[in-house]
Amino acid sequence: MAFPYNEIVLDHFRNPRNVGSMADPDGKATEGSPACGDMVTVYIKVDAGTKVVSDIKFESYGCASNIATASIITELAKGKTLEEAKGITWKEAADALGGLPAIKAHCSVLAVEGLRSAIQNYEEKHGLTASREATTE
Ligand code: FES
Ligand code: FES
């Protein structure tokens, strides 16, 4: 069986960009997969004036596909406005990685959701969300 990952994916897996935690993030979210129990946490710093993602870090407890996707989305999101970063799709991330094995799509979707949730966390903390139903936490 051919090895399923291309060189770009392997590079991001072996040398993940922006990996680690952030002491004082402006937004943070953890997404977990019920299927495998793996998790990814995304931390963002946001410039209050321009609403640009000025810094981003991630921690992954997932597989190569999850780590590589989290790594590439940090590169795609950095320097983008929150609105632009929110629009980053799984397809964009997969394309930037030169393709991902279909069987591993959910693992990489998890990383994209982590970014969106971290942005949502920032927006909720700063009262930027449009009328959202109140939650108890
Ligand atoms: Fe769990 Fe991929 S196997 S994130
Ligand atoms: Fe866990 Fe893919 S097997 S997200």
C-alpha cells in the first residue's frame, strides 16, 4: 500500500508551524472528535482595532492529518481579519496541503472547526456576535 500522505502534509506533520499553547489568548477553543477521542486546541491573538489575527497557536492530540491541517490553517489565518479567517474552508486547507486522503477528512475538519470556534470564542467574549441564544456557559 502506498503511503497516504504527500510531502507537504508530511512536512507540516514533522515540523508543525505555530505549535504550542498561548498564555493569554484573546480567543481559544478545543474541538474533540467522538469518533477517535482526539482533540485540537486553537489559540488566537486579535488586534483590537483592525480585528486581524495577529498570532495563532495550536495543540493537537490527533493524528498526522489533524496536525498537518492545524499547522496549515495557522499559516492561512495569520494576518487575516476575523471575517476572512472564519471563511477558511476545509477544501482550502486541504488544497494548501496538496491534498489529503479522503479517509482522513474528518480529522482535518476538526482542525478547521477549532479555528472557527476560537474566533467564535473571541467574538462572544467581546460582544461581537449577532443575537445568539443565551447559553448557561
Ligand atoms: Fe483522531 Fe485523526 S485519528 S484526529
Ligand atoms: Fe478522529 Fe478522524 S478519526 S477525527
